[in-house]
Amino acid sequence: MAVMATTQEAAKILGVTEETIRRRISRGHLKATKVTFGNRHRWLIAIPIEVLLGDRLSTGESVENAASEPVVSSPAGDVDAL
């Protein structure tokens, strides 16, 4: 189970730079999908739910309970563009 995030969002979530995210994609360390909007493109990176919920899961809480509160918000403009 994963959440899709932009390069910028993934960098913020993982605490690294956007360039590091791009390197991890090119090395195959992160799964990503290239989405094209006209002549522009954007990478959507799959962030495993376990990474997002980290501390919540370490307490023994189930994924369903831990995921009941939003962790990452998705910009409305990106969703509408898809």
C-alpha cells in the first residue's frame, strides 16, 4: 500500500532534497510514474504507507487505525489535472 506524492512532497516526507529523490528514482530505489500534462511532465513517487505512518505503527497500532488521520494532503490542482 502506498501514497503517490510529487517530487517536492516526497523530498519533504523523506527529509531529503528533490535531487536525492530523482537519483533514487533513476537507481530504482523509489518507484515512480511519469505523468505528462501537455508538453510538461511530473513524477509521482510511491511512498509506502509504512514510511508515512512510521511512529504510529511502532506503537503496535494497525495500519487501518493509524491511517485514519490524513498524513499528506494532495494539492487540489494536481488532482484536477489528472
